[in-house]
Amino acid sequence: MERGQLQPEQLQQSLGETARAARERLGLTQAQVAQQMGLAPNVYGRIERGGMMPAVPTLRKLARTLAISADALLALSPDDVTASVEAPTPQGNLSPELVHLVSMLRGWNSAKVKRLIRVLKVLENAPDDE
């Protein structure tokens, strides 16, 4: 399964593993992180073990406390997201038809995209109908 297609349980587990690695990188205990976040230690422990998904405000506190991006906690790569809302859209100045095509392709797995590329290469070399 692709990284962008994580099931909720997998995302929970991934977030917990990332939080644990970030905490260990900082040399903190679970209790210390929990205290800095204003959480009970057992609640923070459940997050690290993948037993619960934190609410958005808690996720924000977690990212700040562990000095790690929320993107990393949510298993999002730079290819998955734009750095800010001010950044240009990935589509740029594409026609409405191409914007629609790009939005459709975002949900496709790599095998399906590769098949489409093969079809497009055939079409690219075909004579124009017009």
C-alpha cells in the first residue's frame, strides 16, 4: 500500500512511531513530553503505542513539543503537500480539463499511472485527427 493510502490504524501506528523517534532524538521521557503537553502520561503513552489518534489541538502541541512537523507525524511527504497556502497550486495555469485530470490521477496507485503513461505515449505518436 502506498504511503498516501494509509488506513486509520496504520496512520495511528505511524504517528506513534514517529513521535517516539522524535522524543528519543530529544532525549526526553514519555512523562516529560506528556507534562510539556499538559497530558496525562498514560494518554501520551497510548499515542506513542498507536492506541489513539490525537485531536488536532493535541497534534499541534505534539509537533511543537517534539520539534517535528505535523507533516512528518502524519506521514506526508513533500510530494504530498504544498509548504504553505501562499505557494502556487501544483496545477499552475492548467486548463480546466487538465486540472480535472490531475485531480483524478492523485488517487491512482503507481501501477495504474504507469499504464496510463504507456497509453499516452501511444497517443503522443498518433497523427492528429484534426
